[in-house]
Amino acid sequence: MNDRFNEIIENAEKDLFNDFKSIENIALINTEKVLNAFRAHQIALRHFNGTTGYGYDDIGRQKIAEVYADIFGAESAIVSPLIVSGTHALTIMLFSVLRPNDILLSISGKPYDTLQEVISGSGIGSLRDYNIAYDEIMLKDNDFDYEGIKEYFTNNSKVKAVFIGRSRGYEWRNALSVEQIEKVIKFIKSINNDIIVMVDNCYGEFVQTIEPTQVGADIMAGSLNKNPGGGLVNAGGYIAGKSRYVEQATYRLTAPSIGSEVGSYSAGYKSFFQGLFIAPSVVMNAIKASMLFGQVYHNLGYDTMPLPHTQNYDIIRSIKFDTEKELVEFVKAIQYASPIDSHVTPEAWDMPGYESKVIMAAGTFVEGASIELSADSPIREPYIAYLQGALTYEHAKLAVIETLKYLGK
Ligand SMILES: *Cc1c(COP(=O)(O)O)cnc(C)c1O
């Protein structure tokens, strides 16, 4: 390793000593939480077995759901390879709870890009097509706009559910902490206890030691291509929360008459259990990676989010570049530093479900898995790279250096 790059990394690591200690502690607590759930549910090798056909007696399906529910402090959960992605899990969550003439209110600004069409697309079976209205309240100074929320409820009696996006999405903002989410849930329930609080939990799992369903969220959903898959799950999503809402979700996932009684998966569930078991540690590596990139680029004078020495509430690091060219070079460097498809040059493309062209580096073992080191960015001003993931911290170190080379630092 070149001495100059070595020095840059070492300086950043010195700066990060205490931050690393605190994230290691979070990983320890979460590992214990996961281990306790495995023990409580007496997970055994036979729970890995796959089933075929209808899968009536699919014990693995039931057990992985029980373990997730336990870890997330939820009454029940769905964990399934039949959920194709986080977007699908969130879509099931939305459609399972909302009915015609309801209002869905997002209180964390614009939901993630891929949910835009789900909510307000035209003629494609969106919420809007089913006459479910949508409104949003922007965040204010990186927190919920309490006055705005109160005022909205005073004027609208038909709000059925509130939507909260824990992670930042493609916004120049910090992720929300579970403490912030807890406070706003209490506030909303004090206005009207019947309002259903739904959380997009993508990128948030195991970042802190508690999850939204442990602080009053009624239902939440996420992607197994991200944190809780631990990098081992080939595809899937989860939904967790209060039993009555999760049950509704099972009717949307399969059919109202069969719910969670069916669903086979012949490949079996080993990767779901093993991925979950290592997820707290993998998330720690991803956060260390995020911190390292943040510190290095901060030291070089770039704007990064979150700022160094502030707690991470998702695994993403946003880095603001001056030009489109710098952004593209950064993303290319991440691709080149990847174990898979390092020879491929990423190009901006019209990714399904995204509003702008997106450039993405994902040289990953599981296609597009963003718990693995990856970077993506919509090609629009300001030129922000969203970097996330890393199965190992060492990989992140090598990747930082590659980006510095590409940017001519
Ligand atoms: C990734 C992501 C989604 C969608 O998950 P996919 O698995 O990519 O479909 C939704 N919300 C947030 C905040 C995300 O980061």
C-alpha cells in the first residue's frame, strides 16, 4: 500500500477510535439479542429444510418469522423469499392496511423513490387508483415537524396511517433515530390512538439496539438484500408488527383465504438464519466502512452526511461532490474495488422505479445487494454519492483508496 494513502487511512482511523468502540458495543448487544432469540425458539438444523408445493407444514418459514418477530419486539412477522424486495414488502404493508377513501400521510417527507409509483402512479394499481389519498409533511431541521403534523390532523379526519422513512433515501438528510421515531409515535397516538404507524425500516436494522416496533410502530417492512440478510440471503423481504396488521399483510402476500398457511421454498432457510445471525456484525462492518469513508472525505474537505462523530442511524454515507464527473469517478472506483464484476464500468441508466437516471456500483455476490459495499446516485444536482455496505471492513479500506486514486487525490 502506498505510504500516502496509508497515512490518510491511519489518520482517519485515529479520529474514529471512539466511534468504532461504540458501534462495536451495539453489535455485541444485537448479537446477544439474536442469539437469545435463536435459543428461545430452539432453532435446529431441521428448520433449514425446504419444502415444495403449497408448503403447508413449512416449519422453517414459521420459525424464521418467529425469530424475526422476537428480535424486533413485534407480535408477529413475515419473512419470505416470495417477497421479491424491500419495495415489494413495503407495497404489501401499504396495501394491507389502507382501504379506499383513507388518507396516507408521510411525516418524513418524500418516501423512497421506488414507492412514488406505488403511491401515486396512474392506471397501474397504485394506492391512488384505489382512491387512497396521499399527503406528506416535510422534515424540519432533521426532525419531525410537530406543529405541521398537529395542524394536519386538526384539518383531516380521514388519516388512517402515518408513514415514516427511517433511512435517508436519496435526500440530503440524516436518517432518523429510533428515539426520534418513538417520540413522534407517542405524539401521534396522543392525537388519535387509532392512527396506524408504518415504518420503512430499510437500512435501519441493527444500527441501534432497538427497532421501531419496540417503540410503538404498528408495522414495518424491510429488504433482505440489506441489513437483516447479513449478505447471505439470495432474495427476500420481511414485514413485522402487531399481529392484526401482519395478518392483513399475509392476505396481501398470498390470498385472503390462505394467508401465512402456505408458501414453500425448496432451497430451504439456512441462509435466512445464518444471515440473520451474522447481520449485527455485518452491519457493524458496514457502519465502520461508512464512518471511514465519511472521515476520509471530510478530512479532504467534502461535505458528508452524517457529520463525523455523530451517531449513524442508517448504514449510508452521503458524500457531496462538486461535479457530475467526480461523482461518476467515485462510483466507478467502488465498482473497480468490488470482488464481482470489477471489470465492468457502471453507467447511469433508467432503473425501474427511480425518478432520475441512477448510476450504481454493486459488484456484489447477491445482485444489487446493498449490504455489500455499493454506491448509487441519481444523476441530478447536487451530486451526492450514497455509499453503503461492506461485508468486511478490510474491503472498505481498500475501496477508499481506490476512490482516492480515481479522483486523483
Ligand atoms: C432500498 C430501499 C427501499 C427499497 O428496497 P429494495 O429492496 O431496493 O426494493 C425502500 N426504502 C429505503 C429507504 C431503501 O433504502
